[in-house]
Amino acid sequence: MFLLYLFVATACIVCGMAFNGTMPYFLDAPSLCIVLIPSTTLTVASYGWGNVRRAFSISDHVDNPDVLHKTAASFGMNCVWFGILSMLIGAVKILALWNEIDSVDQIAPAASVMLLPLTYGLCFHALFAKPFADRWQKAIHSAK
């Protein structure tokens, strides 16, 4: 599923650049904050700051790798869910502008609002949280 989304997102970015899209459409700090801040806050509220800090540390000495695995996996899934929620907000924005659209130039900002948060959420999950969760999963199995 991730590869399918990655293919679709890449195709959308290439098509956007073909229609003279500029880089600010593809890099958006508010979309990044919409995914990262609530995901981090929810993970810290669920597992505590100490577990979050230990889950994403590079040291191998831990007392309870099961909790750290759950913490890292939870952060990754929170990023994906907030990305999906933000994607729905972007879709509503496109539908709200549907009757007022005169050209493709008006769709591009709304499409970036729709695609970027999900891209950020999936990237944080796949490139950041999943490697840490897999590392703690291996520590759980090696301890048994």
C-alpha cells in the first residue's frame, strides 16, 4: 500500500512540476506541523516523555523494550492518522472551491494541502518511526 501511495504521490508531483508548479507547493511547513506536533503530543501524552526520548535514542541499553516498541510504533501510526485527517481537510478545501475554479492554478495549492500531510505522515512512519520500532522488536525477541 505504501508503494502504491508513493507511486501516486510521485506521479502527482511530476505532473505538478510539468504544469510549471513551483517548489513551495511541495514543501509546506504548516502541513509538516499539522502532522508532527499532534503526533508527538499524543505519543508523549500516552507513553510519557521519558519513554519517547528512550524510544528514539541511539543507545541499546534499555529496561523495557516492549514499551519502547509500542511508543515508536504508536508515533508512526499517529503520523499516518494525522496525515489522513489532513488529507480529508484538503479534499474538503478542493470541493469547497469546485464552483469557483477557473484554472488549474487554483487547484494546485489545495491539492498540495491534500497530498503533503499524508506524504509527511507516511515518510515519518516509514523512514523514522518504523526503523526504531523494528529495532526494539528485535530487542524483544533477542531477550526471550
